[in-house]
Amino acid sequence: MKNPTLKDSTALFLFLTFGLSWLAWFLGAGPANLILDVRLWAVHFNFSIKVLLQWIGIFVPGLSALFLVFQSSDRRQLWHFLKRSFLGASSLKPSLLALVIAMSASLPTILVYRPNLSAANLVLRFLLNTAVNLALAPLWEEIGWRGFLFPRIQSAFGTLWSCLITGLIWGFWHLPLRTAFGTSHNTSRLVYFAFFCAYAGAASFVLGWLYNRARGVLLPCIVLHSAINAMSDIVDEPVMRIVGLAPLLLSTVMLALIAFFLHSFLPNQLSNLPDTGAVNGRVARDDESESLKSPFDRTT
């Protein structure tokens, strides 16, 4: 499978990601929960097959993306994809901004439901949780969704439509994970999933802005993904167990407002595909992406 078109590679990525992730999650959602007992010399541990299948499904987007980049070109192109995605001086400021955005998204929930929460304790737990989870779900999801899928959609539809499309696909991908395994709060699984998709859609607009701001470097997206997960675990989820979905709605509105501000007043230039350099479905000149503006910069 050499040199597939952008359309073919996008379709194949979605087929692999949904097929393999959903297969793992549906298998893991079964009634049986096999516990494996492992002994390696003096090391003895056990783990749940159900939990293992959940994590395998989460890693699939990144693994599918890396597999397709490697298959469509060669090892040098895979190295170029990884280098472009993770190395770049332009990612430091957006990464710091991502931390601020994540805390801002949960600020209404803190003010309304947890006004007595210790600020120092919150910040410490937030930074620790964010750092610990960087290499887990945020890394492997962002390699797939923002590193592979988003720039391909953006090359055809522009920034705003690509943020919306990627967000909806990303949210829907979570369906088995968010419904088959239940929720930690007293609400309908499907109602919760609908709210979650709205939340993912709003987050996708911020993630898309960060991707372009960092010129295709994924670190800010990974940081934001890990940071919003951390704030959800520390602030939103505990409150939702008591009051329902109101904190999720508040965070969604805040992310939407932040996204509107970023795209309206701080528009970015489009970023080339990190593994092909394609812009608008073709190979761009080295300096071409520098002159491509987001839809907010274009005059009609």
C-alpha cells in the first residue's frame, strides 16, 4: 500500500481506529472479567483483562496513524512525522496556554460547587495528574486525531469545518467506552454521551487552534488533553456524582467561549500535513503554508 491518496488514508485510518477500538471495548464490556496472575521470578502481579482491553482500545488511534504513515511511505517519512509532531520550539507557549485553558474550563464548576477548594492543593494535584497522564490516553489519542486525521480534513475543508468534523468523529468514537462501561453518576448513559460529544466538539476547536498555533507540533494538544482530563477527574467528576451533568455543561460552554475567542481574535495560519506536506490535497511548496491564513483572515 504505497502512496495512498489523502482520502484513502483518512478512510483507512477511521476504519482501523473504529474497528479495532470498538472490538476491544465490546470484548471488554462482556460480563466475564478474567484476572490474569503473572509471576516473573520474584515479581508477582495480576491484572484485569477488561481493563487491559479498555487501554488497548484507547491506544489504537495513535498506533493506526503510525502504521499508516509507515506503510504509505518509508521509515524516513515516519521519522519525519514523529519529528514534526513532537519537536519544535513553537510548542512551548501554546503548551503553557493549554494548562491555563484547562483550568479556566473548570473554573465555573469550582466557583459554583466547590468555592472552598484549596487553590494550592488544586494546582498541585492538577499539575501532577496532568504530567502523569501525558504518555497515556492523551498521547495516543492525539497522535491519531490531531496528528493524523485533523490536518487531512483541514487540507480539504479549512480550519473551522475540520475542527467540527474531527470533534464529532472523536466524540462518537468514545461511544462504547462511555456507554458500555457505565458512568459514575446517576444519569442516562445516552444523555451523558450526548453531553460528552458536545464537550468533545468544543474541545476540538481549541485543540485545532493549538495544533495550528504550534505549526503542527502535537505537544500543546497532548498537554491540553491531559489537563482537561485532570481537571475532570479532580473537579468535574466528583461534583457530577452529586448534582448530575451541570458541571459538564458548564465546562462545555467555557471551552466553546474560549474557542470562539481564539479563532476570532487570534487566528492561525494553516499547518502542512506533518507526514506529506500536503495543503488542500496537494504537495505544498516549502513557503506556501506560511501564506495560508485561517478562514477568519480571508476576505470575501
